[in-house]
Amino acid sequence: MSLDADQVKKIAHLARLKIDDTDVPGYVTNLSNILEIFEQMRTIDTANVTPMSHPVEAVQRLRDDEVRETDQRDVFQALAPSTENGLYLVPRVIE
Amino acid sequence: MNYETVIGLEIHVQLATKSKIFSAASTAYGAAPNTQACAVDLALPGVLPVLNKEAVHMATKFGLAIGAEVAPRSVFARKNYFYPDLPKGYQISQFELPIVGTGHLDIELKGGETKRIGVTRAHLEEDAGKSLHEDFAGMTGIDLNRAGTPLLEVVSEPDMRSAEEAVAYMKKMHALVTYLEICDGNMQEGSFRCDANVSVRPVGQAEFGARAEIKNINSFRFVERAINYEVERQIDLIEEGGVVVQETRLYDADRDETRSMRSKEEANDYRYFPDPDLLPVVISAEYLEQVRAELPELPEEKKQRYIDTFGLSPYDAAGLTASRELADYFETVIEKTGDVRLSANWISGEMSARLNKDDLSIAESKVSAEAFAGLLLRIKDNTISGKIAKEVFEAMWNGEGSADAVIEVKGLKQITDTGAIESMVDEVIANNAGQFAELKSGKDKLMGFFVGQVLKASKGKANPAQVNELIRKKLQD
């Protein structure tokens, strides 16, 4: 399986990555090579192997339902480029 | 051509935990913007999610209540998309292995029959923040207090065939989650909202038509209106030779219409994958049994108990168990009055009508269950008639005190003294001698007139049955 230039551009757009048109052929080759490795792995018989969704044999630990965070808005908002009335301001998004 | 409507609902149930699903920030509604958004909610570098035990507990209760399999092992996944109210660039949700599997909910249809609606799955996820588009000089304001609030998304099968059925299902689901105390049910604050998938197909066609997904509807009334509008729109489109396209639409309550959300074509490419920050959630058989044992009496069970032990009709029983608050109110009133029929009639009748009129829920009633029982007791012991009781109820609603106080102050006590009523009867007969002669000669219709006149003279305080009896006696004299 190999990718074409349009698929690479679409993936870049979904990930909000700005890529140069001149770099696209290089990405097509490199990403296709990675997929090629998966193709090779696919030929292995895994019928008797349990799928692994996590590399560690552990289960999720749970936290008691308690409020422990305090209001640190001023500290956090000092990092933000723009705020007003306690809101973070971002370039306008219109649906 | 005749069309059949096909509807499936995705209901977002906001879980009533104190803290967020993956952080220890508060979920309380209405706080000043961003004062309840901690480092985890803001996705600052290096933070990790830690799952809230209570969110898992609530999802488990829900799964058991709808007869579903609660997954012994479920996995969180990342749903990737970019929007400023989602700081991580992904929403933590569940995809391939949700915590709640296939279950069902039964709804009552108009004719009294029951219809089973399938629940495909329910999964845990975090809510996003809020975007405020007005007033910031060309910028959008972001409040992340809601970011990370736990949601249980309940996905139904496309089993509903009308807006009415969809509303019945949504109401039933609302009752269930409030009975279970896993959601406060406050629709205005967005604690319970839904997306409706709507399509139409010619009657007899097996495959479904293309569906529109109507987003974020937060009232029972709007669900009904949005679906009805959408069904009309799709049928008109087909009749005019057009084609329904699969898309996301928004319901505009002010204009009572749905419109397309001009979403970008790749919007649905969420590239889900298991979240490496979270391990699989494991639920043991022992834990399941423990949760099962603590489940409260559910609406269906309560309804059956009302039918079996109180002798109520299935219709009345369904009405009185529609919400946990209403059922609790009813049971308190019965306990005080010892009269099931009277209590059921008055709660389903006067009380419901009054609540509807003021658009209040039973929890917001101006007359408490104890006070209401006080009123019913005065009907029961014949202190007042049912008619006068309505007047007393109105006064109680307006804050004029207890039933006894209102009866006392307004002098509404029923007259049971036969002598007093008899003299009123005599007076009415004397004033209407002509009609009385007609009544005597067999014009029975006039009976109502005489009873009415006497009741009027007594200002409604005479007992109608007693008046009737006295007039009949006069006829024989």
C-alpha cells in the first residue's frame, strides 16, 4: 500500500501541519515506506495472538471524586496571548 | 407516496460528579469563566489524565439499569479534531470498547402499548469548553470551565418512527438518569441534551434513507419540532426530485427550522486511536454485583408496584412515576392522607394543571406535599367540597397559608347543618315558584337549576348531595 500526494496533503491538513509543496514527494516516499513495513507485518499469522491495546499489563487506577484544584486562573492566563473578562481570546471561529 | 420516518438519538448525559472526569477541578455550574479550568483541563505540557471513580460507578449503574452488559474491560480513545474550546486537539472518548454495551428502554405509546427501543451502546467521554462569539472585537472568547466535565453518551438504535416516539424515549431516559441520581437532568444548563439522526424512506423500503444529524437539542419540545420540521423538509425535497444528503444540521428554535452547518468535508475524519495516557478500565464481577445491589427502585418497577399495590391504572401509574420527584411527592401525600385514589386524582388533575400553567416541575411546586395532603384531608372529612377545595388550593398556591388557615380565614367550611340548608332551599323555591311547579310536573332538567341556585346562595358551602336530597323531599311534600 502506498500513499499519493493528495492523501499526504489531506493528512497534513487534518493535523494542521503546514508543508511545502516541494517536500510532498519526499513525504509520499517516506510514509509509503512505513506503510510497507506494516504490509509485511500483516502477512504474519496472528490468529492465536490476543490484540494488545496497551504495552503494559496494568489496569487503570481510579481517583476519588473530590475537588482538589483551586482557582489558578491568573497564573494560567499570564501565559495566554490575549484574555478579557476571564476568557481566553482566540482568532474568531465561525461555524 | 407515503413515507416512514426513522429516528435514532444520541443523548448526552452529564454525570453529576463533583469533579471532572480526568482532573480534580470542580464541575459546579455557573462559576466565573476559567476559574474551574485546571492545568489538565487546559492541556498544559506534561499533565496526565486520572480517571474519576464516580464517573465509572455512574456509567455502571446506568448499564445495569438498561439491561446492558457492562464491559469487563473498556478502553479510552482519542477523537482528534481542532477547535479552540478543545485545548488538547483531541477529545478523550471511547470508541471500539465502550463501557456499556447493548441494552434497551421501553416506552409507552399513546394507545397504551409498549415499544422497546434498543440502546446500541453508551460510552464515557469528556465535554469541551464553551466558545462565546459575541463582543470581543473580532475575537472569540473561550471559557474552559466545562472542559473535562464527564458525559455519558447514549446511542440508540434507529428504532423510533415518529417525533412523538423520540420525545417519549428522551423523557424516559431523562426519568431514568434522574432516578439513578447520575444526572441532575437540568436541560436548560445543558446537563441533558441530544443529537437526532433523522431520515425518511418510502413505506415498504428496507434500506434507510440518507440521514441528517440535528445537533445539540436541549428541550423535549425542540426535539419534537426539530424532527417534524426535518421530516417535512426531506419529504418535500424528495417529492421535488431532489436527493437528501448526509449532513449535520442545526435547529434554530427562533425560526423553527433546521439548517445545514456548512461543515468542512473532512470534519468527520476523527482518526480515533487508543489513548496511550490511559490504561484499560477493568470492571470485576464482584463490583458489578455490589452496584446492582445498590440500585434504587427504577421507574418500571415503581410503576408496576403502583399498579399492584395501589390498584392504579397503567396510565395513571406511568404518569405518577414519570419523575422521581413526582413519585416521591405522591407517596408523601398518600402517607399523610391514607387515600390513594383521592391523592392520585388531585395530583394528576389540579396539581399537574397548575404546574403546567406556571411551567414548573413538581420540585418547584408552591404547595409542599405535606400542605397538599392537608388540603385533601379536609375534602376527605367533608369539611369542604371538591369545588371549594379548588379555591382553597389556588389560595394556598398564592401563599395564603395552609388549607386549614385558608378555610378559616375565608369562611369556606361546608355547611352540614340541615336546618340552615333547608331554609336556603325554601327561599330559592319561593323565589322561583313558577319553575318549581314545572319541576314538580316532571320537567327534570330544572333539578340542576335548583341545586345550582341553592349552592350559589350558600356560596358553594352547601353539600351538593344534601341539597339534592332536600329538594327531592320538597317535591314530595
